[in-house]
Amino acid sequence: MAKIVLIEPQAPNLHIFSQFPLPRLGTLILGTMMKRRGWDVEVFVEDFRKIDFEVLASADLVGISTITSTAPRAYAIADRVRALGVPVLMGGPHVTYLTEEALEHADFVFRGEGEAALAAFIDARERGEGYAEVPNLSYKGADGKVVHNPMAPRASDLDRIPFPDFSLLRPEAKGLRHMASIPILTSRGCPFDCSFCSVTGMFGRKYRFRSTENIIEELRLYSGQKAMVFFYDDNFAADPKRTRELCEAMVREKLKIKWTTQVRADVARDPDLVRLMKKAGCHTVYIGFETVNPEALESMQKKQTVAEIARAVKVFRRERIHIHGMFVLGFDQDDWKTVRKTVRFAKRARLTSTQFLILTPLPGSAFYDQIAAEDRIRFHDWTLYDAHHAVFQPARFSLPDLQKAQSFAHRKFYSLKQEARKLLAGQWIAVAIAHYARNLDRTWKKRNKTFLKVIALLKPRPGSRARVSVDYREDISLE
């Protein structure tokens, strides 16, 4: 029996969800497809299972999926596997955009969505044919030149994609006890194309949805499970009519499920829909507020207003749905005034939890192209591209001040004073998150001492638009 091993490398640095690992679904879906095809399949998601290179050495193929921050780890694994004489396939957002970089470490790269491409690749391999007709595939030809096969249309019928077999995560484990959340994807694509986001290059600007019947069939598998369901969609409420239909079906089915998901602030335009989401089991929403700076919102093409952000908070709080607010610091329109205003908003909104992220020029985004063209990238180590390290020269901060801005915002939101208020209000989940977040912040700083020392020594390049901020210097010390 032919054997394939699929790998998702572990993120190199700490973040707020480090203790709550969640596998990306691509690796598991491809593994499920290959298992149905009759192949022997092993999956190593490093957050759940340590890689066994003896297993990899016995494989006919090894596939590795990577995002930007995990690319160096993925390349190191690929190099070691190829040294064993095993062909390596790579896929995921990072190698979709930087394919030739990846081909220095892999034999084949799948660009974009991988289901149809991998199936065609295996068909060609099993027939002993060449790979010229395999869509989305890149490889080096006999002459050493890179070949990029044409891209196929994206999958239009998502119901044909199999439900992921989570038993592949840990073959020795029973049930889903090793997972804090059960990830389910109900749609692909996003038409908004925010300048700092690389999603549309992978999944396109057109929404594609699974049918309600297909989603309910999968949800039945997890009804009554202790773990929450996490709808992995970039925007679960992208089509309000479809979202309403799904939530109504969940209510009719009387599914015993609590769930979380990502939405945009504009879902609050329909309070009845939010009420229905609560009735269907919605526990927490993750909302990319990004900023309360109107100029920055316009510049990033977010297509939302500060008024919409405020309204969303009000509507979700009224339905007692927890809000995890995500903010990004470092846009060209941002300064210390913006940072303080953002933190004040997050505190006054009484969000259950927040992430204050550092704007990061991810390959595949318009922002990356802009910053690279302006020669403002200061670090090219992909492990730092996790939205927790300042890697580019901001316009209105020095590089160390942008790093300090994140720490300042984090410390102010998760202060002991704020925790005490939440304790008195009986917000136990928020209290637990605050305690965890403060410990995580301390640990992150210890592990990144060298990085913090390095950026403290950096100065803006001559002609840079950045200026060194001196406001609130004592208040934002990292010591």
C-alpha cells in the first residue's frame, strides 16, 4: 500500500492561542481524501504530535503545508526528508506566493487550493505519466527551469469536499478530547480584499458556500461533545440570508452545540440575525475591528466605519455573546494617540478578550508589495512574521516604539485593575483569559529578549518617513 505523510509545522513563537491549538483544515482534508483513496496516511500536526522521522522515511510522499511564520520550520523538515530520498510536496499560503523560494526545498509546490490539484497529481503518478496536466502545480523541469502549470478554477461545489477525519491527528487518541475546539469550514472566499490580508490570493474574492444540509450532516457528528465548534470561515455571516438559513436549521435540529466564529462588524446591521445566532448556540465572535482610526480604516480598504464597530459591540453584548476584539497597530496613519484611543475603546467596550497585533507585511498582500517597494522591510526572517514582532519600518513610530505599543496596549487592557472589575462583575471567562494573557506576555518577553535588544538598537534609515516617538516614554517601558 502506498503511503503519504502530511505535516503542519508548529508556529515558532507564542501567541494568545498557544495553549488552545487548532489544526488548519487543509492538511486533514487532504489526508482524509488520500485515506479514502486507499493510501496509508499519517498526519503530523506538530501542535498535537511530534514528528517521527522514521515514519517519514518509510513514506512514498511527504506533504507539508505552511503559512509564512512556519515556513523556515517547513523548509528544514523538507530538506531533511529529501535527504532521506523521499519526494516532498508543499502547499499553503506562503508557498503559493513565494513558489520559487519553496522549490529550493521541495520537489513540487501546489499553489492555491489543493484538493483537485493533489487528486490530479496522484492520478498522474499512479498512471506513470508526467505532471504537465496537473493544475496549480509548480516544479523544476529536466532542464532545471521552474515550470508553473496553469491554475484551475476554484472548487465551486464545496459539498464534494470530505469531512475531515480528526482521528488522523492522533491515531492513539480516542474521541476529540485532545482538541479545545472542533474546526468546521462552511465557506471560502472574501470580496473585501483588505490591503494587509492575503486570503483572497488563496481563496478568491467570490464567496462559495457549502449547502445547509451538508453542514448540518457534519454538525450532527459533534452534537453533545464537550468541545466547542469553531466555524473557520473568514466571515461566517458574509451572506445574511444563508447564515439565517443555517442557524434556523441548527435550531430545528436541536443540536447540542456551542460555537464560535469570525464575523465582520457589519453583521450587527441585522440585530435579529445576531439574536438567532445566539439561539443557535453562538458563544463567542471574533471580530477584526482593526482600528478606531477612520483614516486607517479607509486606507486599508476595510469598508467599515468606527460607528459600525461601536454598534456591533452594543448588539452582541445585548445578546450576551462574548466578543474577542482584534486590533492591528502600525498603519501609516497610526501614532501614539491612535494606540491610546484604541485601548480606551477596547476597555470601555468591555470586550471579553482582545488581541493587539502588529501590522505585518505578509507575502500575497497589497501591503507587502507596498512596503517591499518602499524598502521598509527590516527583517526577512519569516519566523518573525506572526503579527507579534515589528518587522517593517512604520511611518509614525520608530521600530522599537511599534513593538512597545503592542505591549503597552496589552498591559493596559489586561491590567490587574481591569481584571478586578471583571471579577466583581462575575465575568469569569474574561478573568481567566486576563490571567493567562498576562503570564503569556511575560513569557513572550523572556523568550524574545534578543529580538527586543536588536530592535532597540535600530534607527530609521535616512529618508525614512518614520519618526521616533518620545511621548509616554516612561509609561510604555518594556522593563
